[in-house]
Amino acid sequence: MAGAPPPYSPYDARAQARQAKYAAKAQRRQWKAQARAQKYYYRSYWRGFRRPSFVGPLVLLGIGIVALLITTGRMDAAQFWGWYAHWWPVLLIGLGVLLLAEYFIDWGSPGAGHRSAGGLVWVVILLVCFGWMSRYGHLVGPFAWQFGNSNDNFWNWMGPEHDNNVQIDQAISAAKPSISITNPRGDVTISASEDGQLHLRAHEMVYRNSRKEAEKIFGDIRPKVDVSGSGAVITVPQKSGAAVDLTIQIPAASYATVMADNGDVTIDGVNGGAAVTDHHGDVRLAAIGGEAIGHMSRGDFSAHNVQGRVLVDGHGDDVTLSAVQGSASVDGEFYGDIHMEQVGGSVHFHSSMTTFDIPHLLGSLTLDNADLSINKAAGPLQITAKSKDIDLTQIAGDADIQNRNGDIDLVAAHPLGNLQISNNTGDVIVTMPQNAGFTVTGSTSTDEAIHTDFPLKTTTAGGHQTLSGTVGNGTVHLELKTEHGNLEIRKGVAATLSLSAPVPPSPPAPPQAVRHFHVPPGENPAVKEQ
């Protein structure tokens, strides 16, 4: 037909589509390039307004000055690290004050921009790390500085050990004196004197590069004894890179109070009583005529042959109590083994995982991370525990036991009492005397087993198994409940628990000091003060 357009070719349409696709890709690349260029432009623009912070140079200047003073000998390194271990949080406060000062300085200047302080984040992290290691360095080997508690010595890098001995003898006029001892670093050993007076032996240890430097420190850390009508106060001044071991004999009727930061404390043969606060060290008390009190932060505590009560609190490792005529109370987080035996009064223990109260502990008690074992105790006994296997033998009287994630095994003894036991995810096994009379109400889930040596009735309903019935005269009641655990009532041998407390053993011999009063070659002999 004349004047008609040429026929449409599909190949031309495909070429046009490809060209449009390529053009769109080129345009997107151009837009991305423009956006990237604009981003770089604004970044350079704002960086032009950014000013460096003057806090960083001040910190470097302070570090450099301190390092120069130490290397030139104008500042004692031990004194500096001792100060830093105690006051390092003040440096963080100072940094915060400087940053606030920068903020208020720039506030009144519209074109001031903002300052770069990214590097200060790492400075703060380093300050915190060094402060933590200086204060709690005993947790890691290279920083061990627990004198008397670790073979590694934090201060050895400051120089060799220099020793000096001091002897102080003082008359005490009070009939029942109060003796207070404060020793920030070093062991304290206390015993009763034969003449009723105070005798102090101090073994001073100083770590310095020369004997001349150590001589200056010996005078600074010499124990101070202030005597009054009521007793005496003994104080050891604190000095970095130095420790003092004290061996003290005091009147037997004294009440001894000890404050120790780093070191073991041993008290033997003091009739008035003893109270010890020890942050990093073991405490050993023996033959104490009155009460025995321990405030612990880290270390073992033991008390043997105590005529009064024993109170222990805080944090620590092992706790061992034996032959205690009064009550015994342990309150806090102690991550070692707890052992008690021959306690005349009541027993109380409380931690985040386990709590128990025992009116009469006639046998022994052991507690660790996984188990609680009590032998020969009279109720009413109360136990609340988590993740513990509880083993109770010869338990007389009432008992209320609650546990989670652990088994309960109880052997009852005459005189019998009511038993209320609740467990979650664990077996409950109760052994009653063969001639006992009791009434039972027990239950467990259907996927577990029930076993009884007595003629009791077992029923199943609602996903639970129930054990019930009466044996003999049914004078006591057993209420037993467990979830996801077996329930057993066994028949055992009849045993009677006597409530008479055992006679405490004789006190041990006084400890022999083997560390004190050695004089290394070239050192001065002991200095005696009257």
C-alpha cells in the first residue's frame, strides 16, 4: 500500500531496550559518584571546624613527668604505685572535669565546632585496667603482693629484700585488757604471755635497691604501741614496698582485735575473745576463752576450741569450726568447703545458694559446691538449697527441707519429728526406724518411681503418683513432695540421738613461729625498745 510505514522489526526494539538499560546504569553510577563526592566534601568541611582536645596532651605530659621523676630517683616508685592503687579513680574524675571545661569553653563560640576525643577512650580504658591490676593484683600471678600468702612478691622488682627485727616490751595494768592491732601488710601471730605483760616482736621487710634506702623505711614502719588504762593499741604504719610480720604475746585475759589487709592472722590461748578483720589472708583461732568473730574478704577461716560463740561473715574460701561451746553463724559467700563439728549451740548458715538453721549439731556438717552432709542433728531443722545433693543421717525432731536440682536422702532417729520435704528435679529418700509410727502424704510425677518398705497405698491421678497411709500409731507426719524424681520410704535400724554435747578436746600446743627473727648476712641485729 502506497505511503505505508516499513514493517516493525523486533530486533530494533531489543536494541533500543539495551540502550535504555545501559543509559540507566550510567546515570546511577553518575549519581553515586556525585553522592560520594558530596560526602567527602562535607566531611572535609566539618573536619575543618574540628579542633584537637587539650586533654590528651595534658595526660601525656603528666605521664611523662611522673616517668621522669621516677627514673631520675626524685620520686619513689613504690610510693607512686601505692598511691595509684588507692586513688586511681581520682584520675577519671580529673579527666571528666577537663572534658567539662572544654565543653563550656566551646559553648560560647559558635564556630568552635567539636573536639576529637576518640583517643581518650583508650586512655580511660588503660587507666581502669592499671588501676584494677594495682588494687586487685593479687588475683593474677605477676601482680601477687599478698605478703605471707603468696610465694610471688609484687615488690621484688623494686629490689632485694632487706630485713630488720624490733622488740618491744610493755607492762599492761588492766585486769582484762583490750588489745587492738592494725597491720596493713604482714602476718600477725598472737599468743598468751606467761608474765601477763605485752611482748612484741616485729620482723620488718623492705624491698629497695640499697640498704641505705631500706634503713629510711625501717623507721617509718616501726610498730607504735600506745598503752592506756584499758589496754593497748598497736599500729603498724603503711608503706609501699614494705611488710611487717608481728609476733605478739598478750595477757591471757585480753580481748584481741586485729585489723589486717594483707596477711595471715593466728590467735591462740586468748581467754577474753578475739575479733579479726582480714581482707586478704587466712585466719586461724584456737583455744579462745570468749567469742570468736571473723570478717573475711578472701582466705580461709578456722576456729577450734572456742568457749563462746563464733561469727563469720563476708567472702572467703574454706571455713572450719570445731569444739565450739556457743553458737556458730556463717553469713556470706564462701566458695570453699564448710566444715563444722561439736558445736554446743545453734548453727546458722546463709549464702545466695544455701541457707540452714540447726538448733543442735551433735555430730558434723560438711558443705561444698555440690553437696550438703549433716550427721547427728536435732531439730527443728530448716534447710533451703539450690543445686545441692543433701545427705542427712541420724536426724531427730522436726525438719523442713526445700531443694532444687538435687537429691535428698534423710535417715531419721528417735525422738522422731514431723518431716516436710519438697524437692524439684531430684529424688527424695527417707529412712524411718523399723518400729516408728507415722502418717505419710507423698507425691511425685508419673514418669518416676515410688518405693516403700512399709504397707502404704499408692495411687495415680492427674499426672501425679500419690503415696499415703499410716504406720503404727501415726504420731508424726511425713509430707514428701518431689517433681521429676523418685520417692522412696525405707525401713532402717532404730537409733536414738542423745542431746548431750560431747566434751571438747584439749587445746592444741601453741604454734611455733618459724619465719621470724632470721637475720640475713649483712643485716643489723634486732633493736629492742623498753
